Amino acid sequence: LVVGVLFNTDNDVTHDSMKEILDDFPTKAADPATVKPFNYTAALEYIIGGSATAPFYTYSGSFTTPPCTEDVKWILLTTPRAMSNAHIVRLKGAMGANNRPVMPINERAVSKKP
């Protein structure tokens, strides 16, 4: 199961619960990570949202990292969250290249819930 969250940089603002995590992210994948306590509950509530009935898309796909295992259930939340440009750059740098090209939809069914 993969839960996908969309982020936008329209307001160039990062929610406080995410700043607490991202401010200490390494800037490159090879840099050592700093582990410190943080309020993961607040971050998850912000990312996922407070409502179990929030709309989302669901489909069967695959992991985006090798070995790109197939038949993975994806849930893509429809409401974008805010993140600053600086935090997007930091997150991309820390993760490195971890995705593959977008794949054709072919016969895959995509459903919007609820």
C-alpha cells in the first residue's frame, strides 16, 4: 500500500508540523540523516487530513523504486498540501532519484472515492 500526497508551492509556506521534520533533512542523499524527536501525529494529521471521508483516487500500480514491484495498491489524496520551494528542494535532494517515468494507464482502473 502506498499513500500519495500532492504538495504545491503556491504560497511558498510549509506547515509547522512539516517544517519540524524537513528543516533537519539532509540536503543530499549521501549526507547522514539527523534523527530527533518530532510530533509525528501532527504531521500525519496535516498530511492525511482530519477526515476519514476525504476524497481520494485509488488504483493498482507499482512501486517507483527498484525493483518496481507491481500490483501495489495506491491511494492518492486529492487535496494538495502546502510546502515551500526550499523544503521541496531539500526533500528532493535528500531522496535522490527515486522515481521512474510515468507509465501509460493501459487498462488500469482508476476510481475516485468517496
